[in-house]
Amino acid sequence: MPHRAPGSPGHSRQQFLSGKPIKYYRPKGSNEIRHLIDEGFQAFNAGRLSEACQIFADKMLDSAADTTIGLTVAGAMTPAGLGGCVIEMMDRGLVDFIVSTGANLYHDLHYALNFTLHRGSPFLDDVELYEEGVIRIYDVLFPAAVLLETDAYIRDFLVRSGLNGPTSTSEFHYRLGQDLLDRHPGCEEYSVVARAALAGVPIYTSSPGDSSIGMNIAYHELMNDSRLMIDPNRDVNEVCAIVLAGTRNGCVILGGGSPKNFYLQAQPTLWEVYGIPKGGNDFFIQITTDQVVWGGLSGATPAEAVSWGKVNPGVLPDTVVAYCDSTIAFPLFCEYAIGSPNGKRARKELVLKRDQLVADLAREAKAAQNKKVEVKT
Amino acid sequence: MPHRAPGSPGHSRQQFLSGKPIKYYRPKGSNEIRHLIDEGFQAFNAGRLSEACQIFADKMLDSAADTTIGLTVAGAMTPAGLGGCVIEMMDRGLVDFIVSTGANLYHDLHYALNFTLHRGSPFLDDVELYEEGVIRIYDVLFPAAVLLETDAYIRDFLVRSGLNGPTSTSEFHYRLGQDLLDRHPGCEEYSVVARAALAGVPIYTSSPGDSSIGMNIAYHELMNDSRLMIDPNRDVNEVCAIVLAGTRNGCVILGGGSPKNFYLQAQPTLWEVYGIPKGGNDFFIQITTDQVVWGGLSGATPAEAVSWGKVNPGVLPDTVVAYCDSTIAFPLFCEYAIGSPNGKRARKELVLKRDQLVADLAREAKAAQNKKVEVKT
Amino acid sequence: MPHRAPGSPGHSRQQFLSGKPIKYYRPKGSNEIRHLIDEGFQAFNAGRLSEACQIFADKMLDSAADTTIGLTVAGAMTPAGLGGCVIEMMDRGLVDFIVSTGANLYHDLHYALNFTLHRGSPFLDDVELYEEGVIRIYDVLFPAAVLLETDAYIRDFLVRSGLNGPTSTSEFHYRLGQDLLDRHPGCEEYSVVARAALAGVPIYTSSPGDSSIGMNIAYHELMNDSRLMIDPNRDVNEVCAIVLAGTRNGCVILGGGSPKNFYLQAQPTLWEVYGIPKGGNDFFIQITTDQVVWGGLSGATPAEAVSWGKVNPGVLPDTVVAYCDSTIAFPLFCEYAIGSPNGKRARKELVLKRDQLVADLAREAKAAQNKKVEVKT
Amino acid sequence: MPHRAPGSPGHSRQQFLSGKPIKYYRPKGSNEIRHLIDEGFQAFNAGRLSEACQIFADKMLDSAADTTIGLTVAGAMTPAGLGGCVIEMMDRGLVDFIVSTGANLYHDLHYALNFTLHRGSPFLDDVELYEEGVIRIYDVLFPAAVLLETDAYIRDFLVRSGLNGPTSTSEFHYRLGQDLLDRHPGCEEYSVVARAALAGVPIYTSSPGDSSIGMNIAYHELMNDSRLMIDPNRDVNEVCAIVLAGTRNGCVILGGGSPKNFYLQAQPTLWEVYGIPKGGNDFFIQITTDQVVWGGLSGATPAEAVSWGKVNPGVLPDTVVAYCDSTIAFPLFCEYAIGSPNGKRARKELVLKRDQLVADLAREAKAAQNKKVEVKT
């Protein structure tokens, strides 16, 4: 009986890589998709996704609200081809800053450098893949050489950049994006890192050592005696300062993980550590498949965040969690937002304002400290 | 601090029921949605959903394949407004028979009888809801009177129909649908049960006592000395006979649960019980959020089904599970199918052919039995 | 490189079946396990499981409460070896009646008939399994002959029993259990169906056609012109009557699915259909991995059940859902209960009282109906 | 009708904090629990957990294997009271190094400083909690003052320690643990951080800015002009060096998240970045509730890790994922391991060997580089 079963032996590398190339899909604001979301997505998670779209498009993007919007990205979103959604959102000013796992940024570089990732299957024999030199991210496949050549680019960049000493991840990614724009003109159309540099959107990584980018910086220190290091303090203070400066604050959380926590902790950092009560987020949107009942932060609800001062206790109606794979829900969400009357905003270009905002934070924190001392005296 | 928190007290019944009425959304075959699914849904569950759409539209609906298609429905799909998708699919001949939980059919009657279900929230205080006489299905809300009046309709129908003695669920639902068409002309536009009667699509229920319909039939027996009873044997044999008669067989499984098992067991019934090897399903599509690792049938993969002879071992490439809430994935799936070149087929009108098909099954089963006896002798 | 990978080819049937036999583990009431649950299971689902154990052992089993306890079983619990827990609970009077999927009862017969199921792996190649005639339930493996021989036993029993005409599943399973006890003395130690017959515990199946038992009854009708059929009306009314007769009512729900709904609908059947307000369940324990956010009944919370009158609005503190695979949580739960001071109760032997209880239900329902008519007049 | 419903209003702070204090449960190696795991946990996730226990106790802990064992911890495990398991494992030499989220270490300090966390409920009104100054982690409750006083301790430690300039998280946590031991003698019985310092177990944090510890270090830089900063490069290289030095390598992964990736990336760092093929992990145990089908790293299987060279392609039989809340599965796992014949090993005290191991890594990496250059020339 002839068959092609999961795990059936005998695939060559070429066969593994015969799937359609993954491309960054760019949402254009489809009215038909908007109609489905408004009229057909009425209950359960379809209802939640519809609410999320409406809160984002109608309230968070409303120019009168002047919301500073953070996007957090966990899960292998760029390998799955979702970078185009992020590019479009940044270009239109709909996202002001990003907190991402390092892996999403590392794999984004493959697109920038014009390497190809392929659609595949999650049911392959990984020992065969290993022997054929094919790397698998769930159902995304590409040759191991893509890793090695991307690493080579990063290491060359590290040398070329002259970066030395402590730096924030936002600065690091900004410089990396500029290098990409410089050496691969036009790559802002298929690279989140490049587009972010162009659009002035700072990108933070909550776990800076935890990706091939971090691995290569560590190499640079060990092998080249470089003194470049990521200083998490700067990231913490920059994100705090951005949140403090927001007229209103809101987030779109894809997945959960440390990017979610890193974004949300800005509010407790303000009240708990710096003594500056900011009042919590005004809007909170999460697309996830994690569940509240497992007790972790990834699945924690906006309600739980209220007790921590992460979410404004007065705004629970403007918080929503849609339980869905982001690969399905996020493109729909972006189509809705982009097609809405508020589908374009002036870009905040926060990457250029970081120093000023941190200085503002320092000043306010010191004022709060002095006040506390006075009260005690 | 003013706020409207989950569980905050003080809602009146009118406030609970102030959400938009839920209506049966009817997919029209949007090209923009088809474009998103083909080009933007590339990996992870977006990739799986894209595969499911393509297998269904390009292969299962291909007239040369002549596939007999079963749709199984678990989870509260009609309360969530998905009945319109099912109506459209039946009307276009894209679904040949249905196995559903009784609850989906019972709640479908609310739409047929023109009662209103409302969009709501899953975060309400159920004690208040109880006190206000409001029923909640996750985030769908309606007055308890809707239950009572739907029950009254069913009990009147039971008396009126003259149904007595053992009957299959397909016969019961067919007669119910005809009654609806008769008394509520036009209701086939917003009732799955009515439309199924019109389109000749038999509807089975794997757990016939397990819904308000079953409860009212039980009442009819206890209180009216009726002898109407659902005979599961007829359902088992009819579904078996339909599957046996299929040139090719394929399914679309929403959720899982007993409808999934009831559909899938037809193949083992043929080989294991009746001695007629049919070879397993040729196509298998499931949209679910259950997981294989919990070990239950709802989450079991097409691969596991191969070992049981439920799925043809040669067709694993034509099987796919997309992990997603059906309220999101099924409307997208239907838009894709309806907009495809194969978006309309001749209806099989199986409801009219049941007796003939069961007779064929009996004949083949007896032939198989005789053959076995001969072999032994 | 030698390796034994998931899906690696070349297993013989004997190799597939080389895993340890699965046996029905019998909990004995371990004090060390009780200590862990009381002192070590403090938060998250460990906390929930601890609460469930304490509510069950301290409150539900308290003789003063006189709780009628229903156990519902979904998921392949007997193949996974959990029948011993159910046997022990029935023997000790800790469970008064059962609602189960048919599959659990069918696979229980393998143990009764002394066939062997083996521990295995979920990562095998199902096409190979199919070719070798090995059946897989997630990671449980056994030869296809086990199905065929169990079917043969059932068909012989159907002939031998003389059962004809409509019957409840409780009656059917009771007769089946008696047959097992009769022909396989001692099998009550390793068969739930046999032990239930001995202990007087009625077993219901919400989806009577939906298992190999149902398939064989359907065969009996088609091939032998038998008039035996399962009458779901009797099941609905018996469960209703049992619940109505309970001083207090409580449930232990494993998984969810149609058994959960079938148990829970007894209360709405009483108030909504029969006009007898019973007030809802007093205790509600569920062990599941399904999630509330998918909207289905399996994952629905006790709180949601309040709005339907399924759970007494005054008792939410005595309801708990522990999110865990039942194969882990249920043995722990049983150890706790059995080792508690309330680890043994007088058996209610409901199987013998069914007719009386249904007569009581009919009487009360008619009284309620007359009262309603009077009020209207 | 009196009731205490989820979200019912009117709780005072004292009522919220009336639950039993959460204490660090210390597993002692119960034979009864070992018996349950060996005999009662036979299939599904019980089977997986049993396999995990046996692989760990019989193979990983076998002195002949000389396995270097990393434990990764995500999810709020110390708030849920699981620190005692980790303390016991470190004390017995069963865990050689740890990668944890910062939150677990921060909340561990509450125990060290003798603050009380309480058992509670996940169904409270968070606006009320916020107003009463009570912090909620799912169902764990404590006064906000616990955060403020723990922060005060950290900030005092930062000043007192004299730490300045770049440091690894292992060094930071080691110094922190020594400070705790110094100022709170005996706290090693109820603090993971203190016990790790005593037992020589290095603790890494993959996301160093992402917790209240990171927030306070950032404060220290902004407000005190400190030059203390976490250098992720050191962490990456230390973990790499530890893995390189292992005769065999194995991990126990609780949850997933960035700690999982940080541990697993050590192998690709070796082959992909440093050119030193180490061959992948020899043992891989994960306890998680995340799922492979969501595509993220948290849910990725050992098989997928093979294609990346993270797991040795020859050892898939020695890899296992048990899907279960760690609050349930990890205490069971520890009881099993501790009660096994291999329940105690000589401690590796890696915290003292870090510099030497990193020097070894540098030497090997340079040798690999030179070899590569030679080959090219």
C-alpha cells in the first residue's frame, strides 16, 4: 500500500524544502474582513476578537486618546510570516514601541538578508531533518546554513558597528536596522528590524542573552574581547519612561512570556520602585492560547493585573483577551485596524526621544523621593 | 472610583440583555478572505487552516471525487451564531449529513421561533443572572422564558406529530424541520433544522437523551404515555449505510466529543462488526481546541484513527487538524469553500434515501456473513 | 547513528506489544499521599485538587449530608487503567451512580474477559500499527483481535440474555454485569461493569449508539431482527428520579463531554420540564483539561451552571474545578477519599430502586402539573 | 439567599488574607507515592510522568552517567510553594544549576524574609483587592507591603554589597544568597536563593530586567549612579561552559518560556557559534501545560529540538514531556527521585568553578576557530 505518512523515511533535503516560500503578508485593510469581524464574529473567541478589534480601532487609535501603544511579541511570529503585519502597523503609526523575544528579531534577519524559509509540516522525522541539515520550527523549514550565514552577518555587524560598552537593546536594534537599510536597500519592506529603524520604533528584548543574537554578542565578548554588552537597566528605565510619558497607555500582547511581563511591569516599576503613581494601563489586548488556570503570567487576565496596579481598575471594559493562535488572529486584527477610519496615525518616533524621556523619569523619580523624605521628616 | 468590573453588582435583566442580537451570519464567498487564507495563513495553525480550506475546496468538493461529506458539530455553535454557515453549506450541497449534539439543535429552534439571543460577556455574576432569570452560555445571554417557550413548542410538536414508537434521530429532526417550515414559513433562512429538512440533509444526534429535546421526549413518555422513543440502532445503521454508499468519504469535525466518535465509528462498524472492509475515510478535517496529549477521542489525531481503520492509511496528507476556536475558523473556512470554483454541488438529499441505503447495508452484511461461514466450513 | 525515533520503521507486532500490561490500580488510602495533598498542594491546580479532595472527603461523604453522588466519566479512562479506582469507590459506597461514555464500558470488558492492554508510546507509526493489526488509544496498545473477541462476547450475550424491546442503559449494563459475574467469577475485581452489578450502582451512557457496545446492539437489530433497543427516555427519567430523591446532590466529573451534560441536565429537567424546583446541585467537582474560554459545556464552570439552575446558587464555595489529566488527579483524589475518616459509606444500591424512584418522579410531576393548571384556572 | 459567590462584594483585607499560609513543602521520598507512580500511573500523562520519574531517578541520577543537570523554572512556582522541592533537590545534589525567571527568585525572597503568602481563590474581585492593597498571583494573596519591604531589602543589599560594574546573574544571585544567609541565619531552609548559595548551585535568569529584582537594579543605576549591571554575555558563556564540561547533559524543564530556551540554546551556541560540536542533550524532561500545536518554543517537543542539535538524535527514548501543572507533577516527581536508590549525589558546586569552565570554553573555541582557519587556508 503506497502512502506518505508522517515520519515516513526517505526524504531528501530538497524534498523537505519544496514547500512554498514564506513571505511577509501585508494587510491592506480589507472591508470584507471587517464585515466578517463585525457581523460574523459574535460570541466566544470570535466575539472576543471582534471586541479587541473594535477597542483597538475605535478607542486606542482614536487621535483624541493619544495612546502610546506597545506591541509585545512572543512565539515564533516572524518565522511564521507575520512580520509583514508588524511592518505595516509601524509604518502607519499604529504601534509605538515593541517588546519581542530575541528569536523573532533573529529570524527576521533571514528575510532581510533574502534567505528563504519554507512552508512545511510538523510531522517530519527530526532525525532525518538533522541528518539532512534542515532546521524545523514547528512546520517552518530552512537549511541550517541560513543560521550560519545570519550569524556571520551579525558578527560582521558587531565588528563594523564599533559598538562597545553597555547599550540598551533599543539602541542595539536601531543600529542593526540602520546597518540593514544601509547594506540591503529596500529591505524595510521585508524586515521588521529595518522598518523599525526607519519608522523610529524602538524594539526591546526582555531576555537579551536568550537568542542567536545574544549568543553572537556573547561570542564577540569571549573571542574578540569586545566590551559591548546589553544593559538591561537601560531597557527597564526606557520602557518605564515611555510609559510614564504616555497620555494614555495601551498594549497589544501576542502570546505572553517575558515580553508581556516586561511591558506590564513598567507600571509597578513606577509606583512600587520609583514612587510615581501612573494609574495603570488604559487599554489591554491580548491574543494568546495560554490559559489563566495554569497560574502563570502568560495566561494571567487583565483583572489579575489590576491588583498589581498594571491595569487601571476603572477600565476593565477596555481590556480583552482573545484565545486564538496569533497566526490566525493577528492578520485579521491588523486588517480590521488598517481598514478603519483610524488606520493611520502620526508616528511618535520614540527611538529619537529616549534620552529625553529617561531624563524626565529621573527628574520625576527624584522629586517623588524628596517628597517622601519630606513627609517622613 | 467609578468602574464596571467583572462581577460588579447591580445589573438589571434589561441591562444583561442589552447586547446586540446574535444573528446567523451567512458567508458569501469573499475573495479577500480567500486571498488572506492563501497568502497570509502560512504556518502554525494559520497554515493548518489554510491546508484544511484547500483540501476541502479543491479535493473533497471536486465533483470527480464524489465525496460524501459528514459535518459533526460539538460545542455551542448555534448559540454563538454559526447556524448561518451550516445553512449556507447545506443549501449549496457542500454537506451531505450532520451529526450534532442535541443542544445545538435545541438552541437552533430559538432562531426558528424568532426568539433573541444576545451578545454578552463571560464575566457576569451568575447568581445575579439566576435571580434575574437570565440564562448564560459562556457570553451568550437570553431570558429563561426562551427555554420554556421552546420547550412548549417541542411538546406541542410531539403531540401534533403523532410520532409514536421507535424512530431514528434523522427521522425525528426531519419531521421537526417540516413542522417548522409549515408553521413558520421562511424560517429555513434562520434555522439549521428547517433548512436541513428542505435540503434533504439528515441530522443525527449521538446522545439523544442529552439535551432539552431529549428531556421533552422523555417527558412525553412519562406524562403522556407516549411510545415515541429514539432508537440509537437506527442511527448507527443509517450512518453506516451512508458511509458504505459513499464513493469517497470525508468529514469536517467541529470540536470533537461524541459527534466526532459517532461519525468515525461507522468505518469500524463496517469492518469490525459487519465484516465489510470499506477502507477508512479519504478526507479528514477537524477544527478543535482539544489536544492530542490529553488522550481522549476529541483530541485524537487522524494518524491515531488509522490504527482503528477509521482513516485510510494511504491518505494522511489529506487529513488536517487546525487548532482554533470554531467560531473563528469555521466562518473563514466556509467563506473559502463557498468562494471556490467548487462552491456549489448537487445535493445528495440523503434523507430520502435512508431506507434504501440501510437495505443495501443489510444485504452486504449478510453476504459478508455467509462468506465467512463458508470460509469456516 | 543508531536510534529509536518516533516513527522509526521496523517494529513487529510483538515489539509493539512488549510494554508492561496495564492493570487496574486499586487505591488503598495512603496517608503519605494524603499528607502531600494537604500540605504540599497549596496553590494553582494543586490547590484546586486539594480543595476538591477536602470537599469530597469532608463534606460530600459526611454521613450527615447524605449526598447522592454521581460520577461521570469521559475520556479513555478504563484503557488507561483507572477502572480500579472506580471499582474501589463503588465498593466503598462512595459513588452512587455513574454516567460514562460507552467506550469506557466497552474497553472495561477487555479486563473482565482477561485480555491484555499494554503500556506503549503515543509516537508510533500508525500505518505500521495498522499493518501489524495493533490498535492504539494514545499510548495504550493491544491487538485488533481484542476488539473482535470482545464483540463476539457482546453478541453472544445479546442472544443469551433474551433482552428484547426498549431498555434503559442502566438495565442493560446491569444485565451485562450479571452475565460477567456469572461466566467469569471473580471478574468484579477487574471490571467496573461487573463490580457495578454487584454493588448495585447503575451505569448510564449518554450516547448509547456511540461505542462498540452500541454498534453491536445495532448489528443485533439489523442482522438478528432483535427488538432490543436502548430507550434514552428511560435513562433521562431514571437519572432525574435519582437526583430528585437525593437529600443532597453532588458530582465528580472526569473530563466533561456528554456524560457531564447528561448528569447536569437532571436539574433543569426537573424545574424546566417537570415543573419541580429541586434547587440545583449542592456539590460540584470536576477534573478536566478543557478550558472555560472555548465556550463549550465540557469546560463550563460551576458558576455558569448556576444561571441554568444546575448548581445551587448558595454553594459556589463547594464547587471546584481542578485542571489536570484525570489519569494523574483521579488516583490521587481516590487515595485521599479512601484514606479519610469518611472512606466508607453504606451503599445506596440504586439499581434496585429505579422503578420506585421513577414512579415517585411521575407522581410529583403530575402533582406539579395539576397545580399549574389550577393556578391558571 | 445568602451566598459567597465569585466576585461577591464586601471582603475586607483581613478576610482576603485569612487563608492558610503557604509554606515550602519538603519532599521526603515517600514510598507510597513511588508505588502509585510505578503501578498506578500507566498511561496518558500519568504514564508520561511515570516515565519522567524513572528516566530521572534511574538514568540521569545514575552515578555512572555523571549527568550535569539543569533545572529551568517558569511560572510562579515559588509563590505556589514549590521552593521546598527545589531546596531539597539542590541539597541532595540532584540539580546542578538553575535557570529561572526573575519573578520566582524575587518571590522566594518573601519566604527568606519571613513574610507570609496566603492560600486564596482565583475568583476574587481585583478592584476590591486593589483597593484593599492585596496582591494576587492567581490564587496566592499577600499584602502590597510585602513587595515594598522586599524591594527595600534588595535596595539595601545593592548598596551594602558594593557590587559595581558588569556581573553575571549567577554571581548576583550567589552574592544575594550569601547576604541572606548572613543576615537571616537558617533561612536556607525556606529560601531557594539562600540554599543555592550554600549548595554551590548557580542560578541564572534569562530575562534579567524582567522582574522586581531587575527593576530595583535599574533604580540603583538611575537614582544612585551605580554602575552595577547584569551582563547577559557572561550568563550565555557560563551556561555554555557548564554544558560543555558535562560528561552527559540533561534537563528538567518546569513550564517553558525563556528559561527553557536559555538552557537549550547552549548546545547550538557550541556548534553554531563556537564551532564545538557537543552532540546535544542526553536527557530531556519537561513538565508543562503548553502544547506543541501552538508552535512556540515552550511547547516544542524534544523531537523538534533534535533538528536544532539541542537534543542528541540518538536519545529520543530518554526524552519525555508530561503535560501537567507543575504544582501537581513536580512534588510527585521529587518524592519519586528522593526516595530512589539514587536519591543523593555528590554536589558539583558549579558556582565555584565558573571561571575555570569559561576559560576552558574560550580555549576550546579558539582551538576550533584556528582549525577552521587552517582548513580554509
